Amino acid sequence: MTVAQTENLNIVAVDHMPSPEEIKARVPITDKAAATVLEGRRALQRILDGEDNRLFVVVGPCSIHDPVAGIDYARRLKGLSEEVAETMLLVMRVYFEKPRTSTGWKGFINDPYMDDSFRIDEGMAMARQFLLDVCELGLPTGTEALDPIAPQYYGDLISWTAIGARTSESQTHREMSSGLSTPVGFKNATDGDLDVAINAILSASRPHSFLGISGKGQSAILRTGGNRYGHAVLRGGGGRPNYDSVSISLAEQALAKAGLPVNVVVDCSHANSWKKPEFQPLVMKDVVNQIREGNRSVVGTMIESNIEPGNQSIPKDLTQLKYGCSVTDACIGWDDTATMIRNAHDVLREVLPGRSRAA
């Protein structure tokens, strides 16, 4: 008697994926890159602990699709970071995974050649190489953790992690965050609900045990000690921004009520700018003005920025791609990015020396 098949009914192929150890052996971390990562994490922790009055700014492309243009951007950002280091810690936004509302290109790791070949094995190694190159410049990196397995492959090269609006409510991502080695920013839900982020911070601060993979790629039970550097990221939602002083005050009250550190990061993009990149400088200016007027809770901002402004569709002929222009959400261009950060620097260097973040 033949037993009927009951699994893998919709699986058409299973391809080998190299283990995290194999990918790391191909692209090993260097002493310089490790120093950049650790220094970036320590600086972020000091800011979140109130020991460093600077803001951290996670700035960079909505997504990485061209490593050449990405490194070009990183070099520019490194120069700018040295210029404003007195007031801001610049962290390059390096996003390889893109959550999609329905369908679309899911990012550099999933489809690095943008031709539906889905060479995830090659995409992972290429992503790790890109992160290594950025860290070698002395620039810390931040990314969004979407696939819970991916951090095993490149987490050693990341200084800051975001959990997106669609996944802050996910138990899987809260458990994963509890074991990450970086500070983690949890975004409010797409409808603007901040409770989702607050519950995520609380959950991630606790120990968890869950299924994952080891460095050898074997199924494993991962046991964590909890991550005490979770914090809230306001990105707007539900048809309105939430970077205004009233919204930030409400976030402060909610965090304090939950017994959490009153740390707020403002995402200048997404619903806070109505997805219009040209509004991001206005959001940044407003937030910096709030700090000048006495705000003590805002510790950072996020900016979607690229070499060229706007975005573009992915053409069939990839040679027609515009250099340094986003293929996902529209971004502010480099010149405007540098201007908005320099303008913030000019204001902050006058007010940060007297800013107290003590409770």
C-alpha cells in the first residue's frame, strides 16, 4: 500500500544554501571592520543610555541594488560623518530585504541580479561583502532584520537593527531581536499604533528560546538573554505623521508608563513625509527644533537618501538603470541630504552641550 504524499505539495525545488560558517569563510570579517562594528554599537548604546548627547542618524538608500553605487554613497557619507561627528553619529542604512505589500523585487539577497533568478546563495555572499566594504571605510551600518535566519550570515557586520512596521508585532521577530547583538529600533505599526512597538521592546528585553539555525546551518534551539537596547521608532501611520511635539510627548508618556527608557527615534520618511522625499528635510528641521526647544527624548532620526533623488522602475534591460537612483521607495538626493544634515549640525552644536537626558 502506498502512503499518500502529504507534504511539500507546493514545493517545486529545494536548492542547497551554504551555511553561515561557509559564507563567513568566503568573506571573513577583518580587524578594521570588527572595530568599526563594535565602536558603532558602543556609541549607539551610550546615546541610548543618555551618556552621549549626540543624535544618531540612520541614513542611506531605501535598498541596496548596485554595490558600486552603494560604495560611492558610503564614501560620501563617511566624509560627511567626520564633518558632523561633534553632533551626530551617522550610520549607513544598508537594507537588503524589502517587505512587499503584494509582489515585487524583494531585495538584493533574494534576487541580486534583478532577473528573477533568485540566487539567494550568491546574494547572501555579495551582501556580506558589501557590508564588509562599508565597515572597512570606518562607517557603521544599520539594516532591517526581515528574514530571521539572515542575521546568522551577516549580523557580525551590523551596528544597528530595525524591525519594520509590518513585523514589530511578530513573535518571531521579537524573539530574534532578544538575541541580536545590536540595539534594535521597533517601528510603530502601519496604522500608527505605538503599543505594538512598546510591547515588542518589552518582549525583546526578556530571555527567549526558539527554533533557529546554528553557524553550521543545522536546526538549533537558540536561547537568548534579552536585549536591553530596544527603542521606539516613530514612522507615522494611519493617515497621519507622528513626529510632531504632541505625538512625541504621547510616545514619551507611553514608554514611561511601560517602565521603559524614554528613547524615541523619528523616521523622516514613510508616513511622516507622506512618502514624499522632498518633505524629509522639513521633518528633520522640525525634530531638531524640538530639541532646541527642550526635548530630551529624541535620540535619533532615519533618512531615506541616495545619490540621485526619486526612484525608478526596474527595466528589462538593466543597462538602462539610472546610476545611484532607488528601485524601491523614492529617496532624497545626496546634495539635499548633505544640506539637511549640515543644517541640523549647525543647530545642534549650539544646544547639545546643555542638553540633559537625565530622567
